Amino acid sequence: MGGDSRVNGIGLTRHHHEWAVKVNVRDDADLPDLPSQVHGVPVLVRGIGPITPHGG
């Protein structure tokens, strides 16, 4: 997943009162092939658009 340009980030999130792996991608219409669970932990994939610099 780390080498897939569609993936913006990977982290943890709460989902239905349990932990899940969250994979952020550029576009919901172009998703990488990922399992729905890994060792019983749900995998959520969400399109968030491209990551851009943000000035402070």
C-alpha cells in the first residue's frame, strides 16, 4: 500500500465502538484492492482528495 500513489495516509479510527484501520485515498472512484478485514480488524477506505500544503 505504501507505494500506491492513490493512498494518502493510513491510520486508526473508531468504527461501531471498535478500532478499525483507516486508509485515506485520493478518489473514491479509484480504490486500491484491499481486504475488508485484517485479522478481524475492519479496514475502512475513504476518499479525501489530494493532500496539499496548507500555510499557517
